[in-house]
Amino acid sequence: MSSPTQSSPSTGCPVAHHAASAGRPVHVSARAAEFDPFGDGYQQDPPEYVRWAREQEPVFYSPKLGYWVVTRYDDIKAIFRDNITFSPSIALEKITPTGPEANAVLESYGYAMNRTLVNEDEPAHMPRRRLLMEPFTPEALKQHEPMVRRLTREYVDRFINDGRADLVDQILWEVPLTVALHFLGVPEEDMDLLRQYSIAHTVNTWGRPKPEEQVAVAHAVGNFWQLAGKILEKMRQDPDQPGWMQYGLRKQKTHPDVVTDSYLHSMMMAGIVAAHETTANASANAMKLLLQHPDAWREICEDPSLIPNAVEECLRHNGSVAAWRRLATRDTEIAGVPIPAGSKLLIVSASANHDERHFADADLFDIRRENASDQLTFGYGSHQCMGKNLARMEMQIFLEEFTRRLPHMRLADQVFTYVPNTSFRGPEHLWVEWDPSQNPERARPEILHLRQPVRVGEPSTHAMTRSVEVERVDAAAEGIVRITLRSLDGKPFPRWTPGAHIDVECGDTGLSRQYSLCGDPDDRHHLQIAVLREPESRGGSAWVHGAVQVGLRLRIRGPRTHFRFDESARRAIFVAGGIGITPISAMARRARDIGIDYELHYSGRSRACMALLAELQALHGERLRVYVSEEGVRNDFAALLAQADGDTQVYACGPQRMLDALKEACAHWPEDALRVEHFHSTLATLDPTKEQPFVVELKDSGMVINVPADQTLLAALRAANIDVQSDCEEGLCGSCEVAVLAGDIDHRDLVLTRAEREANTKMMSCCSRACGQRKIVLAL
Ligand code: FES
């Protein structure tokens, strides 16, 4: 049999170990033979430990573990998506089989852990998940926020004046445990016992206890099982109490075949672990990561609106679930590697989260990363973590409390240790220290009452700001200033493409204005905008002209690109009117740099009021045509665009009447030939009296969602706990795109081309809706 590692360029390994997967022999490379998820390398840093695999041998067989190991983002997402071929049934199976003595101990307690939502196959899984989902929706979770805030504050109160704390022992374990107990409806008593039991459960299921430890672990797990049973019995006496378990008991009355006794007992135990341990570990990982990156820590202390995205980036960079398991139910292939039926898979989501193919600069910790929430720490599809939004809420509240009350906290010297296991990761202790005399609340007790709104659900990039400083202010033309901004920490700005803009917050006015970038995209340390003082302005441009000076600090959002330049076009015609030259100048510069045939047409009232003129002349020479109305020269669009050309794109920015004239002149051109800058749109504004409800089937998640007339598809998806990114929420940016598998779409965005609309394979969920049969199927 050929090597199973076809995608590996390094299959010429001198060591051809032989092993067996599902009874068939496979070749094993030397690195695969060494793979040990219980060793220190994996425990300290799973994505780093399997970097070689991600790069050279993305799917390999581990003889030590007896599992196939999968390491790349797309492969892992595809496995999560297909829970028929890749059954979750082994997700809670003991990764290290226990010996007869430990098994006898477990049996003596009547231990009978059975299927829960985590490891349930279809067709049993989805009806149960649907039936029990409601308490996890963002709407239902809001009621828990005051309790999480109160607990967090009380726990911080206990050590705020000590100057030193182990955050794991003193808050990050117990608060998520208490929240989990509240959420489940379990009384708070026996917390210490539950804590010990839940560690034992982790070791029992995902760890490698030594033979002499196995018996002790088995006793703890047996006790945990019995305690879970007793608590459940107590709940049965009063099932109308609040709590997810009571909710399950009530549902059992109407759906006894879906919510069975065996399920409830297993879920009672697994639920405590799932709801608390993952959040405790994720919070400890997040704090460790942030304190190891003092710039990021300082930024979220100064601007707490960055916290929701910082949480996503922490979950991506160092989440609490490193790997999950699946069982191949038929002969299949992953990344071209044949996988026999019966094979067990370890899917290393921590590795997927560091896959360069999906996350640019994947090892970089970037709290403004736009696609951080694509992380697979919560899994994906029909088995995605139901409690993900409760975890997000807790993490946001912890970070908010710490950044507000202990911004001067730093990591103490320590060696981090982890409970050895394949899946759940978090440091056992996290020692931090600070100078209590510097606690901000001593001087400003009012900070105790500040609140940052929690974002229950996936964050929007819309709210992410960054602080910059004005480095230069130059007169660019009559009534136009050119402003050069630099980042405060000297770090490069994110890459931007021609046509991008930034939102500038206008001091304390509450206004923000969008300005296109007109500098050089290759200068990563500066951003440039040009701002015209609008004659009638009482707002943004008047503020910029009056208040902006060298040294002023500003807050901006972006850069973001809604006005995209198609670099594959053979030819481009750029048309700018007045201050509309700003995005167009960046595009023309790019066309010049990459050798696209182009011409640049620039119109203005007088030369004195035309920004960037000298620079454009120097850069574009003959390709620049200037039209000055005071000199009696106007651009004749009808003549310019007389000859339609399928290989040419026309890009335009300027006054509305210029854009209208261009549209008319382009009427005989292919529909997508003219592209204009849009800053605002009303496309996502719904008028419920004119809209129709529709139904969405989600293929990957196995759900059916009704979208009412007064709700966008994006809002309906989020209400159902489905993560979809968004930015503009106006149909301009393309970030809320979802893949369409079936159904007719009423496209209302300004992103897709006509050809893309006709292909009917994607839609913008913030504004577009179903038409025709009013039923669509999405790959979500
Ligand atoms: Fe920007 Fe939908 S969020 S197009």
C-alpha cells in the first residue's frame, strides 16, 4: 500500500514504521511515529507541536495513539461538517483504556455514562439538540449577565488588595463553575467536591492516568456519577425551578423518547464539565496570552470595546479545546489520504486555528484580526458547542473587570503546568502580581460602576477602533487638508487595498466620518486621508479642519474596503471628480505598479482646488487627463465611453451628478463594468410591511430557521446561535457572505457582480432575502 501521506513532500522518510489502522497496515513517517499528545511538547503548545504536520503531512497515522491525526483548517471543518461519515460517537470515549481493576471500581458505582449531545449520532442527536437549544440562545442568555457580573466583582474584591493572586485558584475556576451550576439549575453546595470530580472526569476521559492512578480516578468518577444522579433526583421533585436540566426534565414530559433518563443522568455529569471547565481554561489561557503581550493588554485596558474581538483571538490563538475525536463510519479520504472505515481520528482544532491557509500571519496574536471568530475551538456545524455564547459572555466580563480594576497586573515568574490530556487545555495555576497602592479604584471609586456592554454572540468588526496620532497636516489644495496618521505603538497598520477607507471619530462630537485612503499601501506605518471642508458642513469636515493638528490623538476604525479594485482586469478607466480623487488615486497607483493598461480622468472646478494634482502628474504622465471647468474643459463621458469593452472596468468616485452621468454613458456596457464608491446604503433597512417571511435550511447544522418579515437573515441566524461575521451590515462589504446550496435569492447588496448573482452560490446575509419559493438552503 502506498504511503497514506500523499500530500507530504517528505514521505521519503528513512524510517518506515508499520502500524495498523482499522485492521489494515499503514506506513508511518518518523515524525508521525514519535507523535505523543501526552508529552510536554503537545501539552505546552499543541499547534507548534504539530506544525511540521500542518506544513508537510497534514493527515498522519499515530501508532502510539492508534488514531489518525488531522491538522489543517479546511480538513477539520469538513470533518465537523459531515457528522455521518465522521461520527462523534467516540468523543467521550476514554482515550486511554482503563485496566480491569479501575473498570471494576467504576462498575461498583453503577457508572453508565451514555450518549450526551456531544457524542450522539444522528438521527437521535438533532431532535434532542433542537428541543434543548432555547436556553442557549443569545436572548435567553442575557438574563445570566447580572449574575456573572456580580460573581466576578465579588471574587475580585477578595484579592484586589493582596498584590498577588493565582487567578485560576482564586477566580477563574470557581466563577465558571458557579455560573455553570446556576445555568444547569444545580444547587451550589458541594462545589469543592464537584471540582475534584470534574478534574478526575477529564483525566479519566482524555488523559493517560498511570495504572496506580487509575483506581483513584475511577473512585472519583464513580462518586461524581452518583452525585450527578442524586442531584437529578432532587430536581425531579421540583422541575419548575429555573435551570437547563429542569428545562430538560420538563421537555421529557412531552418528548420522553427524545429526552431519556439515561441521557439526563449522563448530561448532568458531562454538562458540569462542559459548561465550566472549558470556560475556566479558556479564561486562564486568555489572561496568560494577554499578559504575555503587554501591548495588546494595554490596548484593551485603554479601549474596552476591543474586548469581544480580543476574546475571539484568544480562543483562536490558544483556546481551551485543543482537539476533538471522530470515528470514520465508512472508507473515505481526507486531503487525499485514504482513511478506512472504523478509523479513529484526532482532529487538532488548535492546529487548524494556526493554519496559515486560513489565518494570515497565523502565529501572530492580533486582537483586531478580522476573521478571528472563524476559530474552530467551539467546533463547527451540528455539534458546535451549545454553550459558546455563555463562555464568550463570561470571558468578556472577566476581561472587562480585570482591565478596569487591575490594568497594572503582570505575570509573576512561574512555570506553567497542564493536566496531561489530549483535549482540554489550560494552565493549572496562573500567578499574577501588581502594586495594590496603584489600584485605580482607590483614586477613582466611580470606575467600579462602569460597564462595557457584553456582546452575546459573535463579535462584529464594526466596533473595533484603533488609536492613532496625527503626524502631519498639509494643505493639499484650496479647502482640502491632507492628514498623515501614524500608529501609536509603532506597529504596522493592517494591509489595505486601493479603494479602502477608514472611519474617523470626530473627537467628542459623537460624529464619525468615512474617508478614503490616498497614500501608498506599501507604507505600512502611515495612513493618509484628504478632507475637503464642505461649505455647508456643521459636522465632520468642519471638525477635521478646525481641530486636527499635529500630535492630536484620534480613534479610527478600519481600514476597510467596500470599493474593490479588480486586479485581474485587462484595462481600467478611472474617473474622479473633486475630492473623489482620493480612492481613485490609490487605485491608479496600483494599476501602474502592476502593469494594467489604464487611464485616469480627473475633473475639478479649478486647478487650485484639485488635490494631489502635481503628484498625479508626476506619477501618471500622459495617462492623466485633467478637466478644469473654470478653463472651459469638461469630461465628455458619452465620448469617453462610446465604445463598450468587455475587458475594461470603469471605476468612479465623485459628486452624485457625475456618477449619474457616468451611469447613463455606461448603459450599453456590460452591467458590472462601472464600479462606484458607496459609503452608505439603505439596503439593509427593512420595511416589514413590504417584506415576506422565508425559511432557511442549514445543511451543516441540521437546522431549519424561520426568518420573519421584520428580521434580516443575519439577525435570524445569530438568534439561532449560528456564527456569521459581519461588518457594515448595509450590503457594502461582503463580510456576511454565506454559501447558498439551493433556492432563489433576492440580492440586495452592492458587493456581488451580476455573474456572481446568476451563479446563485452565495448571498449577503445582512440584506438579501429569499424570493420565489421562499425557502433556501445554506451551507452553514
Ligand atoms: Fe457588510 Fe453584509 S455585513 S455586506
